[in-house]
Amino acid sequence: MTHSHQKTLITTGLALVMAGCSLPQTGKTLQLDSPGTTDRPVLTMKEAAIYTPEAYFAYRGQYSDPIYDPWHPQPIQMNDTNFIVGPQIGVNGARFTSIQAAVNAVIAENTSVPKFIKILPGRYVGTVYIPSTTPPITIYGSGNKPDEVIVSLALDSMISPAQYRQTVNGEGQYQPQDPAWNMYHICATKMNATINTSCSAVIWSQSDRFQMKNLTVENSLLDQIGRGTHQGVALRTDGDRMQLENVRLLGRQDTFFVNTSNAQNEYVTDHYSRAYIKDSYIEGDVDYVFGRANAVFENVHFHSVTSRGPGEAFVFAPDTMPGVPHGFLVTRSRITGDAGFQGKLKAKLGRAWDQGASKTGYLPGKTANGQLVIRESWIDSSYDLKQPWAAAATTSRPHRGNANPERDLNDLHFNRLWEYQNKVMVK
């Protein structure tokens, strides 16, 4: 099939109107033809037409036996509820001072009816674990802005299981009879020297139809740890049909783990998990949006920071399996960086994860080959737009895009990291 060359415009200047934030339009326009280059492949209009939220949300079930079951996310509701969490019991209707206690109470009702947990303004320190047995649940902040309700903990992937037990369960927050005990116990009894990334999340949800709105989740490790391997996940989600709306996710390395796993085995990741993130803000430095889910990000502000010191920065690290044509879709969003990205120091839009291939190297058709499309979005000059994609995280496989006009977009001998009609703004 021959594809006509589609012009992709890159607008230089303080130029956009988005999410209620307007910047004065100015500057000159540069042009980049599709199919782009091996360093920066660009989709044609015809190719881009297959990368829509509907396509990313079309299937559920096992990768080997996908079921066509289109999902059409609706706006998250913040319904009245008697599951209210606040700084003090009895004030403004608060029945719990712990979000985890409210989650446990919801599960104890043993119902499949959707439930709501209302969080009053304040800072709530500690983890929140939501097992697969949880009914459809919405956790929302009752403040006027998402920064009025903050769920926070400093949790480092490099701590030992003993340190994890003290940090997460020092006051007996998790007990064997609790519904989330198994999630905690997996991490507390690890035989490794460290708990690793999978256990470093402040909020971890394995449940389907999990929703959050109007609050902040912060791994407050932030700049306490300098450069180096210190994953600190704010939010990890594994279930299907997960939604975030008007949420702030704050961290540094590995802020948002939008993933898929089996409730019985956290390492089994052979099924679809769909996620929709809208009108939100995500901050970090290294691979700070990563995982294997089919995830759509709409009107999301991604912000890369240099507050741990100058160094490499990567926004996305998708881990899509080779037989799966859809991984991450970013649409009508904003990708920015702080003032530290000047001169030769530039951030990268992302890289493939290549999870599980450290010993074998990348094996086309066998190991993960992350898929991502960034389309109709705004990128500022913090980013290296000549070579926006870096070598893979696990294998150091050099990025190689497919710039052949007759290309197969899922040819696994190439990376699957694409752009379409993005604009660039100068800070």
C-alpha cells in the first residue's frame, strides 16, 4: 500500500489554547513530512485514522483470545455516599480517617453495586491497596481543586522488605483478615534485597472499574533521593476499565504504572487492561508513565523536571506485547519541561521498556515492543525533537523507527513509537 505524504505542522512560539490555558500565538512554522525519519517517524492521515480511543478500548480478555467488547468511558460521577474519609471522625460526616479503612468497609458490604468514597480536604499519609475483590469503586476528593486532597507516602523501590514493613505497616494498618492483606504480604515477604518497582506504589489497584477524581497522589520520595535507580510509584493500576479525571500524579522515576496483571500472580500480564486518563497532570523525570495497559491520555499535562539534578528524562515507557497493536495513545495533551532543560540538556518523549529481555536481548515477536502514538498535542522546547525517542530501557536496543512509505505499522523489527500533527511551543 502506498501512502501519500501528509504534512505535519510544528508551530514554534508561545502558541496554544488548551484546557482553559491560553498562550499568545507567535513564531514561525516548520514542516515535517510523513513518513518522517527513522529517528522521528510520523503517521500519515490514513495511518493515524486507526489510532483512536475506540480502537484502544475495543477488546478485553486474554491476548491469545481477545473478546470484542467496546468500552465507552463516561464522565466520572461524584455521588453522595456514607463512605466519607476526613481528618477527624464525626466532622463533616467523616466515618474514617484512613482511605484504606473505607476501602475495607466497602468490600465488607459484599456487593457488586458501584460504591463511592468521598475524601475531605487534607493530607492522608499511607498506602491504599485495592484488591481485585473490590466492587466498582470511585474515590474522589471533595475539595474545589485536586491539590486540596493529597494521598502521600515516601516509598522507594530500593528499600528492603523489612523497611517496607515498617514504612507501610508500622502501625498494623494491614492484618491477615483484611481484604488487601495478600497484596501487602506479597511485598512484605519478598526474598529479594529490595522490594523493587512493583511494590513501591502509594495507591495500588488491582480491581476492574476503578475510578479516581479530583485529588492528588504523591510519592513524596521526590527529591530526597538523588539521581540513580530509585523508582517511586505514585499510582499503580492493573484492572480493566480504569478511569482518572482531574487527578494529579506526582513523583520522579516511575510515577504512574498503568499496567495489567493477574490477581493471583502479579507477574502474569497476558490480558487486556484498558485505562482512560483525562484532564489530569503527571510529573516526573525517568520513565514516569509506563506499563502494559491499553491506555488513552486525553487533555493531560505531562511535566518533566530536573529537580534531582541534571540528567536524562523520559516521559513514556510502554511495554506493549508484540501481538497487541495498541499500547498508549496521547491526544490533545501538553508535554512540557522545567527550566533545567536548556542548551544541550533535552528530555526525550520516551523509549520502549523491553521488559523481561535483559538476558536475551530484544527478540522480535517474543518480547515486548512498546506501542505509543502522540497526536495533535503540544510539546515544548525542553525536548529533543530531532531524536525524541531513546534506546530501550532494559536492553539498550537503539531506537529504530520505520520510515518506509509502504510500512507495516506493527513490523516488530522496528520500534512502534509514532507522532501525528503535534505542535511545538517555546517556553
